[in-house]
Amino acid sequence: MHTMWKGTISFGLVNIPVKMHAATESKDVRLRQLHKECQSPIKYEKTCPVCDRDIKEEEIVKAYEYAKNKFVVLDEEEIAALKKEQEDKAVEIIDFVQLEEIDPIFFEKSYYLSPNEGGGKAYSLLHAALSETGKIGIAKMMIRSKEQLAVIRIYKNVLVVETIHYPDEVRAVQDVPNIPKQVDIVKKELDTAKLLIDQLTTAFEPDKYTDDYRTALLELIEEKKSKEQTISNKSTAKPDNVTNLMDALQASLDKAKKDKPKAKGNATASTTKRKRIAK
């Protein structure tokens, strides 16, 4: 399992060296965009609309747009220094709370934690303590240029980091449009709805839920492959400037040879030959 991050978890005077691994993965079937005429993949190109030309990577800078068309440019060195300052910090557990106190709307992504060298005993200690108390840890950590608020909890026999949104990242429910105001509910209708819920209530078994659309889409793709209903990219990679230059030079050379007048010596020899034939 790929290691995404290495660091330490600390609570009190306890430090646990750990490695972090993605606990989930996307199974989405990604479809490419092709040019219908020649079946070539459509590429993303970075261009400047003002200079009207392609832009190289080294010509790009990062900036924050604080108002319409007004920017603050940030140097890579400045950003790197801030990242380093945060990445050097240990993942410190700030508080311990009950999992039930956090609404699922705050949860973002899950990561497995494994002990790094020398961290096995402390890792097991934290796992056991969380298991016995039923608590979870609230911590902060730096992941991919963002300081994340996170939950550290147990899942079976491993520790899990669950990144959660900051409160200001969750939009206010008051901003949701068209929510009905107080509506009188008929008791008979409510009782019927509650009865339906009781009849459909069961133990949660995650394995019984599958992505039917993804399964059907993959089956359709395999069917088309088996029937050889496939296409190949007819075009090759676009020649670079060097290739274009060589083509232009070669074409110019061929044209020059074709249009070049014959040397005088050759013309004299041809005239002499024609005179001899005439005699």
C-alpha cells in the first residue's frame, strides 16, 4: 500500500511515528474526450489569451484574486516556506470527543495509519485506549498544501485519519432555497411512513450495495471490445517546431534543386552534341 505521508501523532508526552495510506479509492469509469472526425484525444493546453501563444510551465506563477481582475502574486519560495513550517509539525491531538457528536456532513476522506519504525507499541497503546474509552481524537495536520482538521479513530485493527471540514467550509442551511416552512402533517400519513421505515430497517451490510451503473458501463465496454467495435487514433503526435523546420528546409531544398538553372558548361556540351547529330 502506497505511503502518502510520514510523520508523528502526539498526545500529551506520547509520540507515535506513523505512515499514512489512502483508505478509499475512486472506482469511477473515466471516459476520454475524442475529436469525432479523427478520433484523437482532446488535449488540455495552457495558453495566454492576451499574448495569443502557448505558455511554458516556467512562465506560470500563482496568485490570489482578491477582487475582479486584481491579484496578489505569491512566489514559490514563499509558499514552500509556509508548507515546510506546517509539515514539520507533528499531528497533535487537541481534544478527545465522542464520534456521535460529529455530524457526517463534516467528514471528507479516510486514510489508514500504520506505525513507522519504532512506533508499534505506542500505536497499539493509542488503539487500545480509543477502543476502551469509545473516544476519537481531534487533530490538525498538513496534507497537500492544506492544513486539515482531522479525526483519529479506530477501524477494526487499524487507526484511521478522517479529514473533516472546518465549520466555515460547511454552507449555512439558511442559504438552501425553497425549504418548506412549518407544514401540518396528517397523523395517518406519518404513521404509515414510520411503518414503512420499520419494515425496511435492517443491519448495515456494506457488501450488499454495489454500483450498478459502473457495472453496466463496464459490461457495455467489454461487449463492444469483444465485437471489435473499437477505434484507433488515426493521427500521430503533432510535430514539434524542429520537425516542422526540417520539413520546410527539405521542401525548400527540393524546390531549389528543381528550379536551379543548368550550368553553362552543360549547356555548351548539349549544343555541341546537337551539332554533331545534325551533321
